[in-house]
Amino acid sequence: MWLDFLFRSFSKNIGIDLGTSTTLVYIKGKGIVLYEPSVVAFKDGGNRVLAVGKEAKKMLGRTPRGIFTVRPLKEGVIADFEATAEMLKYFIKKIYNPNRFSRLSVVICVPSGVTEVEKRAVSEVAYKSGAGRVFLIDEPMAAAIGVGLPIFEPMGNLVLDIGGGTSEVAIISLGGIVVSELSQVAGDYINETISKYVKQVHDLYIGELTAEEIKLGLSTNKTDGGNGDYEIRGRDKVGGLPKIINISKDELREALSEPLRIIANTVRKVLEKTPPELISDIVGKGVIMTGGGSLLVGLPELLQEEIGIPVFVSPKPVYCVIKGIGKVLEDFNFYQRVLIRTAKRI
């Protein structure tokens, strides 16, 4: 007990929302200090890091020979271990100045449906980035804490978190996840759907950043409420020359009906496996949506139509997970039962 107190007293506590699209960092006592794209740019055959985060994202689809960009996480898990380690080292160095009396303690989130091997990969990359001790927390649990749901009460809380790589649905009660489902249909999948639609229907090739800009244009915090036309620039599929087309927002929303219905079906699967007493709680409280994907226009209404219970989008949904991690850091003794302590492998 005394040693644990001493250890915590001389440690720097940070939380990391390590996402497929973006990485957010929280420092205990300071709040959210970093919000950067999860992208790394390399040169010299991958031997040297050229840029990380915002600067690296600007290079997507624009690099000459000898430089390449990497998104080191895919579908919520680490796809490139070394690139993820380089990215985390850069972010930690950017916000944390160590001294000989301090030691870095990290709380980092993982998708609830990942394997033990994938959890170990996340913890090892955190250790490699300079952490002295590492705790993991399930992403929907962190989101629920960030929203302020009563996770330790004997009642059902349904959270739908739509991130860049995964959509997660979880029923939470008594401090644990009762039922959950993980789907790879999320922000990146929606970007790909937009790219494929524009290519197949309008004979236009567009890049990853353009597809993402279109998706963001259809979100509730960007839309002007009207239909209007969306100007899209790309390369003509037939002639190969630059081309500009206009697509209505209604057409784009219709093009996204398939991935949105898959997300709705993921929620349905969870509800079908949920114990009746918890269903009774959820009918009264509804579904709480978090993550950037929850901002897509029409998604809450579609979900409500599909499952027949109220659906609510949390305030500032992009920040729910990191805010939940922040609450854990600020009141570690209260929330430590939802954490997974990991050991550093030698």
C-alpha cells in the first residue's frame, strides 16, 4: 500500500485514446493536451520518421518517391507495430518532459472485442514508448464513463461508439460489459463507401482525404440543414484528366444507407442477446451514441426506426472516450476495478 502510494506520487499519469483515425492524450490535472491524426510519414526506405500527426496527414496521397505515409492502426488494432511505437513516442515527447524522479503511467483504451494478443500488442507498444506501467480499458467502458453513465449501478446502459476503424456496441452494468458486438463498419468504411460510389456512379477517382472531407460535410456539426450540391474534385475514370462534379447531399446520404444499416444491425444483435431485465432499463434510457461517426446526419433517426427505442447523441461525442479515461486518471481508486493491469514482457 505505502509503496503503491509512493509510486503514484512520483509518476506522471496520462491517458491515451489510440484511435484508427486520431489519437488523443489526457494528462492528469491538465486535461486533453493533444488531438492529432494517427498517421506517420517515413523516408529513406522507412528508416527515418519524417513527420507525425497533422503534418503527416497533409502528405496522404501527395508523397514523391522515397517518402511514404502509414496509418499504423487498422480497424481499431495495431497493424504496424513499429510505426505505432514511433507515433506514440513522438506524441509523448511532445507533451511530457520526464525527469529522474518521475515515471510514466499510462491508461490506454482498446476495442472490447479484440483478442488477448492484440491487447498485449497495445500494452507493449506503450511500454516501448516509455511507459513505466500500463493499464488497459475497454473503449465502450471509457465512453460510458465520459458520458457520465452510472456504470457501477445494477442497471443496463447501452453505448454505441462509432470511431474510425470500429463501431462498438456494449451493454454495461455493475462495472462490467454484459454483452458486446464489434463491427469494422465505421468511419474508414464510410470513407471507402463514398470513394466507391463516386467512382462507380460518376466515373471519378477521389483520394482518401477528399472522401473524408465529404463525410465530414454530412455531419450534424457541418451541415447547413439544406440539400445543396457538394463539389467534388478528382481524376476522370475514362479520360484520366482532372474533373469537377456536383453531387447533392441527399444522393450522398442515400449512398451511405448500406453501412448505416449494418451499424443498426450490430445494435440489434446486442439487444437480441441482452437479458430481459437489462432490456427493460434500456427501453427507458435509450441508446447513447459516442464517437465521431455518430455525427452523421440521419443515423440516430435510422437507428431509432430500426430498433424501436430512443437514440441520443452525446455532447461532443468525439471526446467521450478520452474524457472517460481522464475521469479514471483523476479518480483512480474509484475506477481502478474497470482497468486491466498489464505486465512488461522482458
